[in-house]
Amino acid sequence: MNTASPGTTADGSVTRDAGRAPASTEVEGALEVVELAGQVKEALAPVKAPEAVRDKLRVELLEVAQQHQRQDVRVEAPPRHRGWVIGAAVALAGGVLHFLRSRGSGKGPQAGS
């Protein structure tokens, strides 16, 4: 007498076919997957826009490009002499400050300072 449950042997070990669906269910499942794959392929197929839509889009893009070309936009770099002017002003201020400090102390310029 075999007291094992379906999918197991008499000693309780699991058989190779345990948990597997009958073959007809597997075939039905495979057919569903194939059908679904066909639907996905159809949904993701490239679509070519009608010629009238492509022509309208081409004309609109050309108009926008021409408008951008007509606009007089100038981008200018800042003048390069600005850095030199600031550097010269800082150097002059440092020289004047040094002159006033050395003159105000009553001593002439000292060696090493």
C-alpha cells in the first residue's frame, strides 16, 4: 500500500515531477506567451508619420531656425584690460600705503623691511 502523497515517494523524498502542471496546461501557457509576444511586437512596431505631418513639421522647423538666425544676439567677452587696471590700482595703493607709513614714522625706508 502506497501512503505517499502525489509528488513524493514512499520514503518522503520529492519526485522529479513534483509541482509540475500537466502537459496540456504547459502548452496553453506557452501559447499565451507566444500570443502576448506577438501583441508586444505589434505595439512596439515603428510607425511612419503621414507625409503631410512630416512636411508641416519640416516647414515649422525651418521657420524657427530662420527666426533664430534673424535675431541679432551678441555675446561679448568682458574687456581684457579690466584685470590689468585692477592689478595696477592695487599695486599703486600698496605703494602709496608703504610710502605714507614709512614717512609717517619719521624714519626713512629701512633695509630688510
